[in-house]
Amino acid sequence: MSESFTKGMARNIYYGGSVFFFLIFLALTFHTVKEMPKRDNRHNITEAVERGKHLWEKNNCVGCHSLIGEGAYFAPELANVYDRRGGGNEVAFKAFFKGWMNAQPLNIPGRRQMPNFHLNDQEIDDLAEFLKWTSELDDNNWPPNIEG
Amino acid sequence: MNTLKYQSQAVAKPYFIFAMLLFVGQILFGLIMGLQYVVGDFLGGIIPFNVARMVHTNLLIVWLLFGFMGAAYYLVPEESETELYSPKLAIALFWIFAAAGVLTILGYLLVPYSTLADITLNHLWPTMGREFLEQPTITKLGIVIVCLGFLFNLGMTILKGRKTAINMVMMTGLIGLAVFFLFAFYNPTNLALDKYFWWFVVHLWVEGVWELIMGAILAYVLIKVTGVDREVIEKWLYVIIAMALISGILGTGHHFYWLMTPEYWQWVGSIFSALEPLPFFAMVLYAFNMVNRRRREHPNKAATLWALGTAVMAFLGAGVWGFLHTLSFVNYYTHGSQITAAHGHMAFYGAYAMIVMTIISYAMPKLRGIGEANCNKAQVIEMWGFWLMTVAMVFITLFLTGAGILQVWLQRLPESGEALSFMATQDKLEIFYWLREIAGVFFLIGLIAYLTSFFITDKKAQA
């Protein structure tokens, strides 16, 4: 680098640039959080959804599955499982979901194995409510198709 | 033989040794997971995939933190030209952090995760069960306490000593690390907010403040091994970290494309994260430039190799592989696929695992009283470790990239109804996963070679 460009100039670009762009980041964050209610259906967060989220976390579901593409890539995406497995119908989804959870582990030799988490009927219903609410989030149309 | 400039630098040694032990654990669990990708029921009832993954990623994070702390304890006294404020505190915090880390990992392995949540009273302040932040809340509090004590110790040292650019950048990076970790305690019921602020820990760590830590360590080692004027190296350091933060802060936007966020993030994220490879490219130019302009022939050839290697691999893994899927119209199809896994592996290895091994390579001979460098034979074995691990990681990344491209082709690009399901797609990727696992075994062999190098002494010199 040229001699006329000094360490002091480099340091000022570092401090000035970082502070400037961090402030822009904060402003955009402020705006994003203000806009979020239009997209996150927060009025539909019932107590069941809240309990469902805790169950999702308590059993480390994200350790195998992804939720809107974030998590592990070992098992299917679940933010749209309500649509994929229930066709968007609550009764159909809950019937499928209860059967699925209780059938674990499938014990098919060589197949990736989902553990049985020993959830009771109420808990399975709460988790289903959480997945239903999640499927209704406006996430800018991701994923590209139903397979997630 | 005592070869330390400041005696208190010795506290770095247990940090480095423990980091290496955890690194071994990380790789073993990586191999278990890699096998579970193809033999789905391998260890199914004993170590489910989610547990293995948690152990794999958490061990990585914790060993890197141990490495960063060891690096700071080693370089800050020398840069400040004074002894560490309190070596006793540093050792006490080592044991606290090590005990908390071991207990947490044992908790993951010995009881079901939900039981761990219950016995650690997660319901009082639920923070568990989110990717990379799986630690019980009490462990997270422990991490905060350790970080505060660590920053206090370093801060007091710098205050009474010389304030160099390397010291200030290292300190800013470490303070940033501690501050952004506080977002781990924010876990709102609303998933939209939860996910948004989760990235304040994850992205602003690895694509933000950790780059400052990496830059500071690299600058320190380059000054030592090349003897190039500090003014020149520190100028480069400022330029690189300026580029890193200017691109990386708004680059966070590349994680906001598919959240409950306004569309402008697709523009902001694409533009700024497209600039994120630049600091890494500058780092390559700078590392090679400094080594070419060296004013001395440092006997520690292995440390120089690591310093050059980390710059190149960080550029490839974080820069090139990051750019591959960072533009929003590409990311729409690749988000959460094996492409992400490919990028994650090479970026973490290249930027962070390798920078920790760079400082270990440089500092360990001095910490162990051997001198400026290990004997030639030990260095040759260490370099074997370097090449085996690095080439293995290149192949792991290539195989995962192959898997990712095929996955996107089969599962993401076709319309609903035409696309293969997730599980059907995974079956088609089997060959890539097998090859990745084989590359993983070579990585382990490289790691064993690397660790063996610490036990090789020059018998002739002793005799």
C-alpha cells in the first residue's frame, strides 16, 4: 500500500465505517421490527402455540429438522409441514401428526431414525398448533415448493 | 529453558491444550453424524443425530473460545509489554469454563435433552433448544461470567501497558463477542422476533467480531514470524477489519431474506454480502505479501504455513463458498440445503480453526520451553497434519457442494408435485455422503498427525 495512505487514515475508516454502517443496521432493524406485525400473525399466537414452541425447543427438534431453512439438514423442513402433510386442513394434519409422533421410532433398518419423545395428546396438539401457526407466517414465499 | 518474554503468558497453555482435546471430540462426533447420514440407524438409540450434532457444533464453538482466550492471554501481555493483571484469575476462569463445558456436554450425552431442560430449570428462563444456543441457561450465565472476568483481566492489563492496534482490535472483537452473546438470553414467543435476533449472536459473531479476533491474531503472528515493520502490518489490519465490518454488518441481511421481514433486505443483504469476500481476499494478499517481504527467517516454518493457510482457506470457505449462495435469487433455492453445510464446514475450519492452530503453532514451543520453534522432525509431522486436514476439508466441502447441487436440482427447482421429497432426495445423495465420510476419516488422520507432532522431540539435540 502507498506510503501516503497512513495507519491513522486506515484506523479512521475502520472506526467511522463500522459506526456508520452499524447505525444504518440499527435503523433498518427498528423499521423491520415495526413492520413485522404485518407478516408474523402475532394475533394468532395462542397459549397452545406458545406451549408448542417450548416443546419444539425442549426436544431440540431443530437438531435434525429445519424451520424456514434454519436448523439441521438431516430431516425434512417443518415450517410448511402443515401444508405438505395436512393439505392446509387442521383436522387432517392433526390426525396425521398424532399418528406420526406415536409411531416413532419407525425402526426401518438403515433408515434415519426419529426418536419417540413420549409426548402426551395435549402436547402433540400444542406442537401441531405451533407448526400450523408457523406455516401461516409470511416469509417472502420460501420455500420454492411444497417439499421444503 | 524459559523462553517466555512475560511469565504470565504461561496461562495460555492450559487453554490451548484443552482446546485441542475438545477439537478431537468434535471430529469424533462429526464422524458419527456423517455415518448417520448414510446408515440412518447407526447408534440410533444411544446417540441420536440431534445429540451428536449438538455435541459437534458446541464443542467447536467452545474449543474456538478456549483458543481465542488462550491467544488473548498469550499476546496481550507481550503487546502491552507488561505482565497479565491477574494470572490467578485466568487459571480460575479456565477451570470454571472447562468444568461448565464438560458438564454441559455430559448433560447432552447422558440424559434426554428435555430432561436436561428440566433439571437445569429451563422453564424459569427458556433459552434452550435453538441452533448453536442449546446450552442450558445456567451454562450461558457461566459463559457470561467467564467472559466478564476474562475481559476485566485483559482490560486491566492493557490499561497499565502499551496500547497497540493489535491489542485494541483484539479487545474490541472480544468485547463484541461478549455483548452480542447477550442476545442468546432473548427468546421471545414470537418466532419471527426470535429468529431475527438469534442472528445477532450467530452472524455478528462469525461474520463480524470474530473477524476482528482473527485479524488481530494473524497480525500478531505475522509481525513475529516475518519481522516486517509493525506500522505496515497494523495499517493492513485496519483496512481488512474495516472492510470486514463495513460489508459484514449489513451483510447480516442475507439471513433476513426468508424471515418475516421487508423485501428490501434482499437488496441490502445481496449487495453487502457480495462484498464480504473482499476482506478475506485482502487477507490473502497481505499474508503472502508480508511473508515475501520478511526481514528474518523464523525457524518456525509450521507457524508461517498455518498463517498463510488460514488466510487462503478463510477466503475460499467464508469468501468464495459464502458468495456462492449469498445472492437472494440463488439463496431462494439453496437456503438450508447441503450447500449451506459445505460453506459452514470450510469457513469455520479456514477462518477460525486454522487461526487458533496458527497461534498454537507459534506459541506452544515457547510455552513449553522448547524455544522459538519445534525441532525439524516435529515441524514436518505438524505440516503433514496441516496438509491432511486442509486437503480433507477441501474434499468434504466439494462433496457436500455436490450433494447440495443435486439436492437443489431434485428437490427445490421442480414445481410441487414434480419435485422429489426430502427423504427421497437424500437417498439419491448417498454417494456424496459416503465420500464425505471417507474425507472425514482422512481429516481425523491429519488431526492425529498434528497432535503427534507435539510429542516428537529431537533425540540428537537432547543427547
